[in-house]
Amino acid sequence: MAFFGLFGGKKSASVLGVDIGSSSLKVVQLRKQGGKAILETYGELALGPYGGSEVGQATNLSAEQIATTLKDLLREAKVTTKSCGVSIPYARSLLTLVELPRRRDAREQKTVIELEARKYIPVPIAEVQLDWFIVPSSEPGKEDAYQASKVEVLLVAVHNDELKILESVVKESGLTASFYEIEIFSTIRAVVDEPMKPTMVLDIGAASTKVYVVERGVVALSHSISAGSQDITRAIAASGNLTIARAEALKKEEGLGEDGSRSSLELVFSRIFSEARRVVMQYETTNRKSITAIVLTGGGGVTKELGVYAKQTFSIDVRVGDPFAKTEAPAFMRPILEEIGPEFAVAVGLALRKLTEE
Ligand SMILES: Nc1ncnc2c1ncn2[C@@H]1O[C@H](COP(=O)(O)OP(=O)(O)OP(=O)(O)O)[C@@H](O)[C@H]1O
Ligand SMILES: [Mg+2]
């Protein structure tokens, strides 16, 4: 058996995580070797130019247009595998935490959950894929009679139409997907190290920012803020009378580290953060628990000096997500991987799940 260690361990097949975002596609290819996730390649391609808009702006493309972009990305990133897992946008899914009657028998519990779920899903149950997780009790053995008669369940539903679109993108681009996962769960796998403690994740995308609280290993709360990094670009363009392309470049170059476009960045980030603060307060008051850490992800999370700025807003430990830390890569790649990491959280999380299937 020791020989395996000597020769770098058993090699498994390569797998791919495919994150279909509103502004860009991201892929991450991993392979397992000696129990480690080796980073083989990664890449990103903006959707804007494929749909009459600009890099960094959200789009609304057809499955065919997305597949065309994805094929280009697979080629550019020199992806060598077809086996993948694909993200489902949070905006196309429904997550609700509900309290249902507890049953001792697991089969009976399943029936109760699946019947009761109908009341909480606003469309006919036949039109969605339903999934659910039982939230472990926060104080096992210490519940009062009422708590003991109830079970907390996270219901997760995705419309069949959305899955059909994703399936056709996958098929058109020549890939084979074994699962489709709501992006929140992929991100948690990639960047939340202590999913039992209340942790807030802010995924700052192009048009929107997703906020969610992870606790006891499940998503206790999720919310979407209708502001994202594309609004910063628009603000810079408007205030300096610049093109969107120039403003996008300035945003990336300067970030919050330089005075140039700082006021435009602060305008948008202060809006996002103040709404996130309200979510923190809402969570803490309802649950009588404190959020112990905040993790920033998404392309907006790559913004220079954002971590420093966020720390001034929240009196909570703030970290910028580093999903590639869960992968093995050459040391000289580390600085760049750390820098761009937040943007690849979803894709890394998908690839990590796919690796567990190998
Ligand atoms: N280095 C950077 N500095 C600042 N902003 C950046 C940087 N890199 C990317 N962005 C911005 O991040 C945004 C894209 O983020 P991301 O890739 O997470 O979005 P998405 O996944 O397409 O969107 P969503 O998840 O909302 O569907 C763009 O507006 C882009 O301009
Ligand atoms: Mg995204």
C-alpha cells in the first residue's frame, strides 16, 4: 500500500465544475490524487459580448448562445473532460425553512414532508424537482414538548423548465452532467469552513448580490439584493462620462484602494452592505444567535481592498473567500489563485462534489 504514496497516489478521472452566471461562465477542472484535489485548469468567459452587451454586465441569453460561449471556454481553458456538475442560479430556485410535524419513522417523516411541501411551493408540485433536508436540533435532548413534536425542514425546489434549459446547454456543448446544484450549496462547500456556526456568505455578482446564512450545516436564510458589481461600472461610467468598457477596466484596476473611482464603488458597496447588515440583524433577533463570520465571494468579491472596507462596516470577522485553498496547485500560482478565487467559488464547489463521485 505504501507504494501508492511513493507514486503520488491513485489517479482518478478528471472532473469539471461549470458555473453558469448571469454575466460570465466559469469552469474548474480537478482530479483526485493521493486523496487531494489537484487543480488541472480553470477559466472564465464573459457572456456580454455574445449577447450584445459588455463584459461584466448581466445578460439574458438563450441556451444556444450560452452553449456557444461554453464551447469556446472549454477550448480556451484546455478542458480535457466531459464529466461535470452544473450550477443552478439561486434566482431560479426556491428555498424555504419550514416547521413540520415530527415522525419517529423515517419513511413516515418523508411522506409528511413531501405532502406538506405542496403548501409552500407556489407552483404545482409536478412542475418542480423537490429536495429537502432535516435541520438537526440546536439543543438535542433539551427540546420542550412543542419543539420535540416539530421538525425543521429546508425545502428546496427548482422548476423543471430551468433544468431543461441547463440540460440543453450541457448537451449542446458536448458535456455530460451527473448533477445540477443550486449555486449556494456549491459555494458553501468551497468557502465555508465551519458550516455548523452561523456564517454569512455574500456572493457579489453582476446584477445582484446573494446573501445567505449557513448554520447547523444548512441554509438558515437566503435573500437577494438587487445591486451588484455591474452597478459600480455604470456609476463610474456615468460620473466620469466614460464608456462601459473603460469604466469596467478602471473598477478592476483601482478597486477601493485608490481615490479615482472610489466614491462610485462606495456608493454601491454601502448599499449592498447596509442591506446585508439588516439581514444580519433580522437573523440575530429571530434566532437569538450571533453570526460569527462573513465570507465574500463572486466577481465583486475580487475588488481590491474590499476586505478592508467590509471590516469597517461589519463588526464581525470578514474574510474574502479562497476556494482554491481546497485544491493543490503549484506554489507560484497561489497569489493569482487567491486574488481571483472569490469569482470561482461556485465552480470549485461543483468540481469538489463531482470528485466525491469518482
Ligand atoms: N477584479 C475585479 N474587481 C472588481 N470587480 C470585478 C473584478 N472581476 C470581476 N468583477 C465584477 O464581478 C462581476 C461578475 O461577478 P460574477 O462572475 O460573480 O457574476 P455572475 O456569476 O455572472 O453573476 P450572478 O452570480 O449574479 O449570476 C462583474 O460585474 C465584474 O465586473
Ligand atoms: Mg455567480
